[in-house]
Amino acid sequence: MADDESCASTMSGTARIVIEMVIFICIILTTAIGNSLVCISVIKFRHLRTNTNFILLSLAFTDLSMVIIMVLNAVTTVTRKWIFGEWGCQAIASIGLSLSFISILHLCFLSVDRYIAIQKPFRYQFIITKKRVRNILVLIWLSVAVLTNIPLADFEFRADTYGCAQGCADRELISNKPSSPYIFFLVSVFVIIPFAIIFFSNIVVFRTAFRQARQLSREERRLRESLADICDEDETQQEKSPETHSMKREIKSAQTFALVVGLFLCCYTPFYTAGTYRKIAGPGKVPSSVMLITMWIAFANSFCNPIVYALRYLPFREAFKTLTSCGRKGNYNCAYPPDSSWVRERQGTALSALSNNSVQ
């Protein structure tokens, strides 16, 4: 009887490890491949080197760097112990926390970028320049790297949060250690304030975008009615298509970035909530299993963004198709197809911009 129970326990443990490994490998590979495609696309294809896409490039590099944290955490979860030393534990936990803060600031920057694009479309190119984008991205990386790694930082707590604290003795030491207010300062600066900016920016963007969409819809109806007697339907569609297409593209862009932000909030809010409560109430109040689950839900966000770009953002979708088809079936031409729908879209946008300028 005891042997049967032992065998069942062993089989259950083996099945759990197999399931965990399959989940971890899927998340890690999808994250690595998806974000690599984003980085290569922006670097390789000239038309994707826009200011907004440079922010996406930096965000993709951040998610790609998170793969290192995922791999080490997966090894720890499967083996049920940290094998890389105490210094390695604190270093990896600090890098993981820094990368998550950097991701939040990137999303905040993207939200402000979309806010300016919708609110001030004719001044956007003068406000959001490549030099300013580059300087802000450098500032994001440097500020997080410095503020999260000064001596005041609570390295022991973040090591426990990321699941690499060395056993019960370390957790007891962390539980008895006086709470450092610095971690709450970091959460306020890199989580609460950016989330507030993201929330406000996206509300304004959607209100403005849908108001413009309603105005455009009214103009379309008026145009169709005025041209109904002298033009056939095809000519009417040709008259309205550039401006209509441009507006729809802006609305879809706003929806896409809002979806990226929403997915990030859904994935990271449980982790930050559980970690903050664990800091306030002590490690015993939030089980390590809860921290593990919320942490991997947060890790899963890293592969969501490339999927969103591929499904909703035409330039990236066509770039991904070009990269993945390169070298297959004798196709060695990896240049972006010159007759793609992206080129036609850019032409339509250019016509719309000229029309808007002439009205102004």
C-alpha cells in the first residue's frame, strides 16, 4: 500500500514537472522568437523606422532581456532550489524588477506619444523627434538602473519575491527585517504614477478618436448625398477613401496600443499587488506558490506584444511574413515587397495629409 502511494506521488510529481516545463518552454520560446522578429523588422526595414516604432523596438528588447530571468526562474521552479548563489539571486531579482519598471515606462511613453499624435497631429513631427525619443529612452533605462540599485534598495525582499531566497531561514530573516519605505517609493514612481498617466492619456485618445470618427462619418454621408446625382458609387468611394482610411488607421492604432497597455495591466497587476501586500503583511501572508503563479503571468506578457502587432498592425504583419518566408522554397529575397499594401496605405496617408494641409 505504501509502495502504491509512493509510486502515485512520484508519478504526480513527474507529471507536474512535465506540465511546468511545457508551459515554461512555450512562454520562453514565444517571447524570444516574437520579440526578435520585432527587433529585426524595425532594424531591417526602413519604412518601420518611425519614432513610435523605435519605442516599440526598445520595449521588445526589454521583453527579450526578460528571457534570461525566465530561464533561471524556470530552472529554480523545476529543481525546487536556487543553484546560482546568493549574489546571483540578488542580481537576477534586481534585473527582473528593473526590466518590469522599464516596460511600464515604455508603455507610459507610448501612451503620451499617441496622446500627442491625436491631440496635436500637425505638430506631432516637431514635438516627437528622433533625438527626443532617443534621449527619453536613454533616460528611462538609466533612471531605472540607478534608482533600483542604490544601497537603500531592499535586495533581500526582491530576492524573496522572485523566488530565489535560500530557504526558510532567509524568509524568516526577511520577515523580521524592518520594512524599508524605499520599495514604496519605487512602486509610486515607476508603477502608480505611470499607470495614472497611461489611464488619462488613453481616455483622452479614445474620446478624441471616436469624436473625429463621428465627424468623418457625417462628412462621408454628406459627400455621398451631394455626389449621388452626378457620380456613381465607385467615384464616391475614390473621393472619400484617403481621408477615411487615414482616420481609420489612427483609430486602429490607438486601439492597438490600448490593447497592449490593457494586456500589460492584466498580467502585471496581480504580481505587483501580491508583492506589495507580501511586503506589508510579511512573506507568510502570501504563499510562495501565489508569487510564482503571478510572476509567470507577468512573464507571459512579454510574448503578447508581438502577437498583438502581428494581428492588428499591418506593417509589422507584412514584415513578419517577409522574414519568416525568407529562404524557404527558394525565396531568398528578404527585401520588403515594394507593391505591398503598406506602400498603398502610406500613399493614401500622404494624399490625406496634403488634403488636410490645403484645407488648413
